[in-house]
Amino acid sequence: MKVYLTKINESWIVDKMRSEFYSFNPEITTEKIKNADIVWVIAPWLANKLKTKKFKNKKVLCSVYHLDESQSDKNDIENFKKFDQFVDMYHTISLKSKIQIEKYTSKPVIQIPLWVNSNDFYPIENKTELRKKYELNENDYLVGSFQRDSLGSDLSKPKLIKGPDLFLEIVKKLSEKNDNLKVVLAGKRRDYIIKNLLDLEIDFKYFEMASTETLNELYNILDIYIVSSRVEGGPQAIVESATTKTPIISTDVGVASQILNPESLFDSNNPNSYFSAVPHTEFAHKKVKNYETPQGFKAFRSLLSDLYES
């Protein structure tokens, strides 16, 4: 059995996942689609650019992280339906997404959370020295957010499914209680959050092109990581927070309820419920162990084997 994973080249989490799967599973992967028995489409939003004639006589596995059933992306469902004819099996990372996807296809949908590379993400003991490294004070209350939040040609509009408006509402209230609050941002397309933090006069540090090493260190200096999304497949920040023992509070999206304690969840329709939520770091760290590498690849190898033999 040989597996080819489609390329995306967006410097995003999926590129990293592709690289890691090839690195940890060299005996079953190939860089040439013509040599593959299975084509694994890991970026379904690029499906319309794929040359489907190359799928002939091959099994096709497609990862779908979530479907946008709101009106924010009217093409999402239609594109899914068009590509469905080429797919033999779907993979998704959360039970919520599995239920959602099954409404639009008769093909099997297998739910397995994405792995987290424990060589890249892990707890660091000396957090005081880490804060000094990034010119942050020991008594700063650091709130983290490492996901994209902006839309539009000028990136001035909020990507509402990611809940940047909720994040800002929560951070504003937190800042009223913590004079030393500082927001730590990472990743591209943070323009909406940055503009509003400036308007609110809330201090922040921004790491646009953070390396994996830097991201791991940033998780380790946080007092809290907030996931404020309304819709998610993952997000990967939940498993990364769990494996680095970073305190995290999240809306009940994606894999949140599978990894986090119920007391660590809040309602996206009621931002004030955030203040009743409590992070349970050890609980999450224990839950995420099954998804850490190399253990995290076992379920995927089994899925691929089942598809190959079907």
C-alpha cells in the first residue's frame, strides 16, 4: 500500500501535517501520485484545482475539517457536493463534524483527531526565563490566540466563525480586572484583532511568522489560551495547549469536548459564561496522550489499510 498526500503550500497547519506524516510513515508514503494506491486529499478547499483524472484506479480519502453551513461561505457545501463523486471515504477530526458531514454524503465518514508532534510541542519548566526571552514581565497576565481572524481584501473584516468579536469582548472585560493583561498573538491575518486591540488600548505582542519552536515557547508562557470560535473542525490549538500543559478555555467546538473537561467550556452565544469556566490542565494533558506522536498515527494507518483493502 502506497499513499500520496496532496500538497497545499500555504505555510499552514496542513502543510506541517503532510510533512510529519511522510516523516513518520516513509514505508507507506510516496511523493509521486502515479505510484499511489490511495490519494489522501488533505486540503478539500483546493479540490477544484486537483486533476481528478489522476484519481483513476485509485482510492480517494478526503479530510474535511468542518463545513460552513452558515451564509458566510455559500460555496462551501456546493463544492463539497461536486467533489463527493470522486471520494471513497472521508476523514474528519471531531464528532461534531462527522455528524455534519454525514448529512451531505452516503460515503463512510471516519472521525480521528489529528496527531500532535510531541517532539515539537511539550511543557517547559522555566517559564520565568522564557518570559524574559520575549521581553514579557513575570507578573503580566498573558492571554493567547494563535489563529486567523480576518477576511476581506484589506483584512479588515472579522472571520465570524472564528469568534474574534467574542475574544475581544472577553479580553476587554479581563483587562478591566487585570491592569497587567497582555494579549499574545501569532499567525497571519490578525488584522481585525490588532486594530480593535489598538482601539481598546489593550497591550499585545504579535508574532506573525512564528516558528514551531517559538509557538511551543509561546504556549508555555501563557496564563490562558482562549478558543472563541463558533465553528471549528479542531482547532489544533486545543491539542497543542493540552500537550504543552497550557491552561485553556474554549467554546464547545470541534474536539473541545473530547479533550477538555466540561468545566473548561463556555457558550459562544453567551460570552459571559467564559467567566464561569475553569481550565483543567492535567485532565486535558492526560486526554491528549493518545494523539501524540507516534501513537497518534496508529488510527490513521488502520483507516488507510481498511480503505486499501475495501
